[in-house]
Amino acid sequence: MSLPEIVKSAVYTAAHFSGLSSALAARYRGRGTIFALHSIVDDGEFHPDHTLRCPVGKLEWILRRLRQQRLDLVTFDEAIERLSTPAARRFATFTFDDGFADNLTKALPVMEKFAAPFTVYVATGMITREIDAWWFGVAALIRSHDDVVIPGLGRFHGADAPSKQRAYSAIEAAVHENFDLLPAIRAALAAAGIQIRALVDKEALTEAQLRVLSAHPLVTIGGHTTTHPNLARATPATARREMAENRTFLEQITGKPVDHNAYPFGHAGTCGEREAEICRTLGFRTAVTTRSGMLFAEHRRHLHALPRICLTRDESPSTLHCKLNGLSRAFNSPLGHPVVAM
């Protein structure tokens, strides 16, 4: 873990065992949780882009823990319905972003074991291999080079697994703060001979796999735009086209309606009220962000700005306990209103 991750884990542990998490739960726990994941990988595999990867064993541990705590694991539609039912039991629903092939080959068998429904938000470019997945390129660059220099961003040294993961986290965080860094990153990838399309081809669902996944009774397919852009930097027409054409693409492949959407990246710098309104007018029933928070009855008025809780490979009993109690929202607010919207 990086130093910030170690500090966060320590804070969660202290909050858990001190009782602070339980004390805050009455205000911040809400009625349920939307969990966010991306890729599921074999236990023990090294990936520089560790923020996107959850080991199979950790996913199984999380699901077992939730079952032990008697949380209902429900479909996305059921989660939304329960917001209108005050007496409904607490629940969780799982989501996976982008369209990784391992959602079918590795996640599905675990989800089946626990009868856990889940939603997969699929970007068109993952299926067509045309997505500009710079994050795949950054991971490949760090994996293959001990020293990485990106003009305007600096030098990153990574001779071992932990330092390579720290380098990836630093570059990823910098881009999310300033998307103007992307041209320099693309130039560095090109200079290193890294081909994004080849990396996507190794990672992404094929059309045939998408059909198989979509046909499974536990799975809902959701939209995730055509090219996975920062929608906040797009024109209204482009943002609308990204969402609408992606939905048409997915519906033609799966033969099923696509009612739910996820904004690429999902944080405050990449989507807001404008994107929520476009999504609403396009007819999507819901849309999710990566703003951290729990679901409350009030979210019935904000169905196109739903918060999620990100799960990581480093979850522990304390971090999961605190996340389920809404501690991340309490800290991020800080101690502000529990209901997260745009």
C-alpha cells in the first residue's frame, strides 16, 4: 500500500475499534450501498494499476462477509425500489465498470457462488478495441520501465512492485486532477512503443462474451459511453452522443434494454448537473458516479447522481465495516450532509 492508503487504513481501523464508526452510522449508513469495482484478477498477480484490480479471493471474502452480516445482495433495480420502502432490509448491489473480460471469466463464478446480482457498465470502445485507455498504457509503461519521465509531471522511479504501484497511483491521481496532462502521457506511451489497442484486446470483453454475460440471470448490462471521455470537458452534443450511441450499441448486441448508466471516472471534475440532465433526458433510469456515499430515500430525487463505495484489494474487516457505516462520507464532507448528489 502507498502511504496515503496506509494512513487511511489506520484511520478506518481506529474508527472501527474506538466505536466512532458505529456512532456515525445512524446518520451516514443510509439504506444500502452500491459497490464499485473494475477488474477481477487471480490472487497473487502483480498489477501496477492496482487501483483497478481486485483479487478473486478478496472478492469472495467481501461477499462472504456481507452474507455473514445479513445484508441482502440485490439487483440494481431492486436497490432503487427499496429506496421507496422504509421497512426494507439493508442491502448492497455490485457494479463493475468498463467491460473487462474477467468480469465474465473470474467475477461471475464468484458472484454465482453467493447468488449476488451485479451490473456491468460497458464502454463501446472496450468491445471495438478503439477506446483510448491511457490507464492501460500507463500501467504497461511502469511495468516495463524502472524509470518513467513524463514532461510536465516529473520522473517516477519504480524498481519493485510497491514502488511501481505508487508510481501508477501518482500518475493516475495527477491526470484526474488535470486532464491536460494526457497529451504528454500519450507522447510518452508512443515513444515507448506501447500500443493501447493491443492492451485493450487482452483485457476487454468480446462481442460474444458480452452476449454470454448479458444472458446470465445475475447480470445487468449498463451504459458507459462510447469512448470513455471526461464528459465535463465535452460539448453538450458530444456528451449526449457518447451516452446515446453507447446505449444503442449495447442494446443491438444484447437484445435487451439498457436502463442504467455510469459516468466515466465519475468524480466532480468529470461529471455534474449538466451530465445528469442529459442522462435523464435520454431516458436512462439511473446513473452512477464515483462520489463516495451510501443510498438514502432522498436519492429517489437524484437517480442520475447516485454515489458508490469503491472496493479495493486491501479491504479488511475494519475498512469494510467503516465503509458500510458511511464513514467515508462523514470524513469527506467533513461531517456534512449524508446524502451525496452532484
